[in-house]
Amino acid sequence: MSTISQNICPSCTSHGLKIFYEVKNIPANSMLFSNHKAAISLPLGDIRLGFCKTCGFISNVDFIPSKMDYTSPAPEEQGFSATFNEFIQRIAAQLIKTYSLHNKCILEIGCGRGDFLALLCELGNNFGIGIDPSPVIGKIESLASDRLTFIRDFYSDLYSNFEADLICCRHTLEHIQYTAEFLKTIQRTAKKKLNSVVFFEVPNVVRILNEGAFWDIYYEHCSYFSLGSLARLFRSCKFELQNLRKDYFDQYLLIEAKPVSQTSEKVYEIEESVPEIIEDVKNFSHLCQKKLNFWKNYLQQILKNQKRVVIWGSGSKCIGFMTTLNIEEEIEYIIDINPNRQGKFIPGVGKEIMAPEFLKDYRPDAVIVMNPAYCNEINQILVDMGVTAELIPCS
């Protein structure tokens, strides 16, 4: 399967997606590499974001699924952050309380290592099934280990006969090109069990548009959602919304829904209308260029003043930031608290990922924080290490 044919919206099938953002030759994957040479030799791809004036959905019309590799190890767990742990504990507890998830069956699609699935099973004494193509699934220590089953595969109709009380899909839908087809498959699974509910979590594209956050646009994410476009997609695939909201510093969209036999008319006031998204898309070009100019000037000043600057956070935001700006000698190292990422090299620019302790000797002048949500946490780490550096949130 190649790029979207005839610019058809993969969410509502309308014709004529309007292109509003382009970037060429960026890393097609956010996987990490063991050496610099391999990191700069990975496949590249192009991004052309198209906007649907019918449903408000945004997608990369140049996305080619065959460029993706979800079967290689990629340590993406975020559990080393106290800030993130508080969020994920709260979400799991809310789901269990709202839907009485005790001694029930939980299915998670795109489960990664299985941390969230294990948490749901621990807190509610539930049984869990996790499906993910990654070779690292199931490699966690959990009190619920004997109640967890992992399947190393892509989710498909092959698993539509599973009966689950809750179906989770966190930060996977944005990687799916044909979103409506995928969601209809999940609907077939969800309706197998009476009163089953689905829970999805995806990035919030409205925040990206309103902040001109080019670093949050990368090849792996071929689909971008607002509250409105997400809700419209779920209704079109015969789900009735139970809850719809923003969370985690407005970075994520959370939706809970139940399968129904007829298209639901239930609409939430917080859903952005298509005209509202059209305005956000129009403003994005100006905001994005403003941010690009700011960071280009900042990087020039780094070289001119011979400053030592590092980036904190080695995930996809960092890769999008560095490759879009074509950063080379301006920044030499990336910092990450995840020990499974340390010593690896990020794709495209081939920078090495170091542990925070590295900064004790390196003594940077400034630290660019890829996710402002972690500024307080990072500042405390620096204080505890006796490192004095300016924190610059990427915003």
C-alpha cells in the first residue's frame, strides 16, 4: 500500500485534501541505533500534510507504510518520569472506576511493553491480552504477570473474535494510515461483548497548529486529530461517545466510546468545528515559520558564542526538531533519563544519547527541553546534580 490515492480522506473518504505543510527527506522511523553510521543511513521519507475540509482530519498524503519498521526494538517506555507516572496512574484508576473493571478482560492494541495493560490488570485484578509487533512486548515485571498474555503481531480481523470488556489503544491510531478501516475492525471486536468500551489516546493536533510546533510533526505520525475530527470518526464507525477530553497539559486527546448498531448523534460541546480547524490550519504556516526562524537564529548564536547546549528528551519530538532544522555541530549530545536509550544514536543526525549524570562533567550553558511538561522535573534533577544551566522549553 502506497500513498493515499487521489487525495481521498482516509477518515471520511471525501476527495480533495488541501496541502498546507511540507518537509522533505526526514527519518522514516524513530528507532534508535547502536552507532553513528547506522543512525544516519536509515530510510528517509517526505511529509505533505493534507487537510480535509469535510471532516477536519489531517493526514500525510506522502506516507508510505512499507518504510515503517515496528518490528525492531524501540525503547519508548515513559515510566522513568514521575510526571508521566502520575498521569498514567490517574487514567488507569479512572477507567477502572468508571466502567467497574474488576475481574474483567482487557485488550490493548499497540501495547508496547505492556506497562499500561499490566497497570490495569494490577489495579482491577483483571486479565489482559496485549497485541503489538514489537519484540519487547511482555518484558516487564508485574504483580499481574500470570494474568497477561502477549501476541507479537499487528492487530487485524484475525483477532476480531476476542471478547473484551475494555479495548485500549494508546498512541497507535496516529500511526494508522486508513483510520476508518482500522476503527471498523475494532468495532467488530468491541461489539462481541455486551457493554464493552473502547479507550483511545492520541496527540492533540490543535495544540500543534496553535503553537506552530513543527517538532511534533514526524513521519511515523501519518494521522492527526482534533477533538472534533476524532469524535466524527468514531461516530461514523458506529461508536457512541461516553467521554471526550484533553489531558496531559492539553497534549493528548482521550476518547471513550461504546459500539452501537446505528450511527450516534451524540455530540460534545468541546468538539472543534471544521471551520475552526480551517482557521487553525491557516494560522499554522505563519506560526511555524516564526518558530523556525527563532530556532535557526538561536542555533546561529550557539555557534557564534561557542555555547554548550544539549537537548533533553530523545524521542520523536527531538528527532523532528533536529532533522527539520538540520542541526549538525550546533548541538552535540542528547540527554534522556531512560537507561534503555542511553548510549544509542538518534536517526538522521546521529547524535549520541547520554545519561543525565553526563552533564556533571559536560557543564552545558543551556538545556533545550523537548517537552515543557517535564521542566520542573528536569530542573530538580539538575539542582540535585549541582548543574547550573538555562532551561529552554521547546514551545
